[in-house]
Amino acid sequence: MNFDWTKDEAELIKRVAGLWDEAALADLAALETAALETGDGSDLAALTRKQIGRLAEAGAFAVAVGPSAKAETLRWMALMENVAQASGSLLLAAESSVRLFGGLLAGWGGGPLANLLGQVVSGEAIGALALSEPGGNQPQTGGRTQGRKEGDGYRVTGTKGFVANGPMADMIAVSGQVEGKTAFFLVQPGQEGVKIGPRMATLGYNGLAVSTLDLDHAFVPADRVIGPLADDEAVRFLHTVQDLILVAASLGVMIRTHNEANAYSRTYHRGAKPIYSHQEVRFKLADTFTLMQTSQLLAYRAAWFQATGEKEAPVLIHAAKVFTAEAAEKVSSLAMQILAGRGYVMGNPVERGYREAKFAALAGTTSEVARMSIAEDVLRRFPVA
């Protein structure tokens, strides 16, 4: 791994970092407890759109949108890490809209969908991607969601179990199949046959709006269908992007919880001296810092391999996802141990990070499936004579 930021890249990263002033951080804190829509500008949908718009204005979405922009993966990771430090919920909402939904449009959309891509990248519209189906724990292509040709479009029936941005998206890309081939159907809220479930209550990332999605013979015009596709390249691309997003989310959890534990160890006293002077607390801080730094190095190495087209990129991304997800659980647990009772009280960064940490092991390529992929790659590439 060998890279330096160009002047433009460094300025972009600095510009995005400068977004998180006191007012913005107050908005991000409000995300975690906001109702979905109240109409007064303080609701989740309004706050999310506002912050996504600010990211767009800063140029955060000018890079790494679509498969042709793979070379920009490294600077994208730096931008994601920056956003994740401020808010994991905002990171997941923004990336679900731009790099997942928008990336699909950039790589496989065309014609009238080009205008929609421009609206998503500019922050004017919010997109969502519906991939996973109820009951599955492996990457899926949407096999149980089926489209049947009818006139100048398709009748689509199926169910999706976990749709990030679902309750507030302007457009949702739903993976499915047409005669055994992968296709993506773009549907809108309020469309006949499209039912978006109520916002789910989740353990963590409470500032992310998630719902189910049911399609009951919904008609989708042909100009809003991507596919049927000859292969599953689009699905593989989307799973790779999703895994990299989750790696960045885990980095954000570690940075926030480690920093909070470090600060607390200097202000809280036990036995007339700050608790950082006790060896057991120092050891925990050393462990959280070591795991955080190792995770960052592995995350950037995976991003660099992806950007340079290395053959090992897929397996390294899986390795980064497994390691960072489990490291985030460990770091948040150690940080809570340092804060003790205060860490167990709702409303502080450590308590929130502790709840959020588990998500990365469950979402995208699960840790179990990723480990199988890593093992298969090792056994294939390093045979024993």
C-alpha cells in the first residue's frame, strides 16, 4: 500500500471534515431520536435530507459513484470514515442513496435514469436499494421477487425485509428476476401495488429509517427497469460497495467510543486521581487504540486494492469487514467498561456505539459467509504440496 493525497483530495477531505460544526452536530444528535415526519423541519426525513444536501455541496458525492469510478475508492473510504465519526446513521443513509442506489444507476442505468442519477448525487432526491429478502442470511439476487413481462413494462411481486431509507425514499430500486435473469425495478412510494412498511425500531443506528417493502403485482414501466441483465455483475458490485460502507461504519463506532473513553478517563477520579492512572484502564485504552488503528490500516488496504484492481481485493474486503465488525464490538465493550455506570446510561456515544457495533456483522456479507469466502480463497491460492 503506497499512496499520498493530492492537493485536491486533501482539500475535499478537509472540506467535508469542516461540515461538523456545533449546529450540524446538534442536528446529527437529533437524528437519533427524531420522529420520521412531523412537517416542522425537525423530523428525521428533513434532517437527513438537509445533511445529505450539505455533503453534496461539499463535493462528497463527486467521487466513487458507480463501477467506472472504482479507482476513487481510497478517497471515498477517507470521506466515509469522516462522516462515520460524526454519525453512523447519516453515513448509512447517504451511502445507501448515493453509492448504492446511485451506483446502480451510474453503472447500469441509462436514458431517463440519467436525470435521476443527477438528482441523487446532488442531494435533491433520496434513493434506496432493496436487496435482501426475509429469511435469508447470504447475499441474494432477489430470486423470490419476480417480474413478468406485460405490455410496455413488468408486473412485479415480492417482498424485501430490510430497506434502508425505505420510509423516506423518492425512488427504490428493487432487485428481482425475470425468467431467471437479474433485474432491478424502480418503484415509488404511493405507486399502486407498492406498500412500504412502517419504520422499524432497530437496536442501533436509530437515525436511519428502515422498513419492509411489499410489491403486489406492481406495474413498472420498461424505462424504469434495469435489465434483465446477462450476469450478476451488478449484484456483486452492490455487495462490494455495501461491505465497504459497513467497514467505514465500524471505523466510526471505534473512533467515537475510543475517544469518549479516553476523555472520560482523564476527567473521572477514583482514589483522588484520574482513572487513567490505573493500569487496568490504561490496558483497555491501549487495546481500543490498537484495534482501532489496525482496523483503519486494513480498511485502507482493502480500499487501495479495490482502487488499483488487485485480484485479492474481494477477499481483502471480506477480511476487512470481518475484522472491523468484530473489533468495533470489542472496542465499544471495553469503552463501556471504562465508563462503567455512566456508559450504561442511554444517550452517550459509548452506549450508542455499543448498540450500533453489532450491525456490521449481520448486514451485507455476514461474518460467517465472509469467513467461508476467505477460507476458500486461502485454500485455493495456497495449496499444500
